[in-house]
Amino acid sequence: MVSSTMYRIINNAYVSRRYTLDQLHLLVVAHILTKEQFKQITSVTFEVGEKGTD
């Protein structure tokens, strides 16, 4: 899980369209963001990708 500062940076980058939904998805797969943080930022429920990532 990321620090509150890093969370704000990621959130701001997504809101300003510097990060895409796919890039945030990769941050969850890399265990940088949690599924809950992903949903807070995007309002989308995290889904397991076709590649079988968790």
C-alpha cells in the first residue's frame, strides 16, 4: 500500500489524465495500490485481467 502522499500524487495524475485506467490497473497488479484505493480513485471495481493477474 502506498503512503498518503503517493496516493494523492497518483490520484491527481489520474484526474489530470496523466495516468490511464490501464496504468492504475498495473499499479494494483504490482501491489503498489490496493483494490480499494483503485476503486476510490476510479469509481470502478477492480477486475482480474484476461492474463490471469491477481
